[in-house]
Amino acid sequence: MTNHDRPLSPHLSVYRWPVTMVTSILHRATGIAMAVGFFVLVAWLFDAASGPEVYAVFLGAANSLIGKLLLIGWSWAFFYHLSNGIRHLVWDSGRGFEKSQATFSAWFVIIGSLVLTAAFWGIAL
């Protein structure tokens, strides 16, 4: 039996990813990133309670380039997840489901999370 007459399903690379799909994927990814960041938070508290020598080692790792990039990434994940969670709360009220509204709110969440992260690190530094 041959299937030469049937069309092939297009590959994912054929489709254009709408911003609403990206925000959905990012919401899940930032939730996972924050779960990993929770273990870093626990390590920070544990090291702070373990004494100055142990805490100094943690601070050395946190103040490295990779440590700062991870902290900035986790703070962006927090602000993104928070902003998108508020978006979902608005959706729970039955508003914002029109295509133009959903697209606008998706871009608002992405840009807003970047602005909040920049403001947080601008203040923190």
C-alpha cells in the first residue's frame, strides 16, 4: 500500500509562531526556571545560616559572571511569570480573548517583564 497521493504534513518550520504561542511556551519555561531557582534560594539561605566562610563561597559564585547572568535570568523569569499570570487573571474574568487584544497583551507582558527586570537590576546595582 502506497501513500503517494496523500499530502505530507508540513514541518514545524513552515508555521509562523504567533506571539501568543511564544508567551504560552515561555510561561511554562519560566515556571520551570523558577523551580530551579528555588533550589538556589534554599542554598543561599542554608549558606547564610552556615556561617561567614560558607556564605563567602556562595557570594563568590553569585558575583561571578555566570552567577549574575543566572540571577538576572531568574529575576526575568519571575517578572515574566508574574506579568503573564496577571494576564491570565484578566482572561479568567472573560476579557482579552479577541485576537488583537491577546496579541497586544502578549507583547505587553514580554516588554513589561524586560522593563521590570531592567528596573530591578538598575535599582539593585
